[in-house]
Amino acid sequence: METFTNVFQCVARELNDMQRAQAETESPRHEMAGHWRERYFHNDNPIVMELGCGRGEYTVGLARRYLNKNFIGIDIKGARMWAGAKEAELTGLKNVAFLRTNIEVITSFFAAGEVDEIWITFCDPQMKKATKRLTSTYFMQRYQQIVRPDGLIHLKTDSPFLYTYTCEMVRLNAYPVLCNTDDLYAQNTDTAEQQERLDDARALQTHYEKQWLDRGLTIKYLEWQLTHKTAFEEPVIEIEHDTYRSYGRNYTTGQK
């Protein structure tokens, strides 16, 4: 990973310092914060993040599809990220980078308003603890510190649990919804703008997404604007847990 020019890694000592400072209400910043366009991408194009990017296939796919945007895949697991970083290097993609760090300290790596969009694709639904869910108000508070006002957030998931939770979070906090479907590949619309959003969400499929579809599972998609807020309301509702075993998740049918 250290040999790749498109990879930025926050080593354990740096990460511990950032987490400690954050706990003490300081605002530590990585050297790239506020300088991604200037120092790496060398353009003024919008910056789009993929959180929990895994092997980076979606990040790389988006970068190929939208050459007029800059993409940063973020994950803590370097062994997975290595595949996407290598492919991007070998194919000469200049509008893609990877950041290896914990998403909890994401505000340390970007300046206010530096990010335009966030993609959250097939992340762990974290059914036990709300603050670990990438669509929780815990993370919304962090995202709005680095995403421009009215920036976009895209959720693509196989999980009925996470989709239901996120829909309720979006409703409670009055975020403007731009697109919402509980069956991405079955729904169409008469509105050209809505159809374009659906088509964009369907344009790329990850390895795991294809497996979900092969198993007969539906893919849910939700897109909303991240209007900046001073107060947040976290959903307090009972949601049925997913009743199937997902790759990398420790839940089985009927388990609570």
C-alpha cells in the first residue's frame, strides 16, 4: 500500500492522536484537509467519497463513469482496499484516491464544505448499536462538518433493517429526499429526473451486490440532501432484524 501514489494512510499513532484530540473537543487536521483538489487531483472538480469502500470496485467504477468528478474511497481494511488502489494505478485513473482510516475521525481529513457527495454502499447495518451505523445521526453530525450545504448522500443496501432505519432518520430530521425505492431494479418512473437518478444508481454493481441479486434479494436505494442542522433526532423504533446471513455479518435467522 505504501508504494501506491493514490493511497493515503493514517498510521496507528496518528489515528490515536486524532481520536484523543477529538475526545478533548479539539479539531485536529490531517495535512491533506482542505487541499485534496490542490495537492492531489489538481483540478476544481467536485469531490465524492465512498465510505466503507472495501475492495474499491465501486469507487473505481464511479471514477471511470464520471471523469469530471474526483473520488475518494475510504476504509480501514487495507488488504481489501489494495485491489482497487492497484487497479486505479495500473489503469492510470487520475480522479481516484484512497484513504485508509476510521470513518469516526473523518472530519480530520477534510475541510468544511470540501466534499460534495457521499456514497454508502452495502455497509454493515450494525443492528446492535445505532452509533455505528453509517447513516445514524452520530455520523450525520460529522458529515455535515465536511460536506457542502445541501450536498448529496446516497445509500445503496441489501439490508431491510438499515433501509428502514435510514428512511426514519431522514424523515425525522426533515432531509429533502431526491430518490427512494425499496426495489431498485424493479422500479421505474415517468419523471425524467427521477429516472436518471435510478439509472445512475443501477449503472454499477459490486461483487456482493450481484450475489445479493442472485439470491433473490432486493436492493434498496435512498438519496437525500444533507441540509445542515444544529439539532438532530435519532430514531427510537423497533425494527425487525434481517432474517438472513449476510457475508461478513454475524446474524442468523431469528437472532436478536
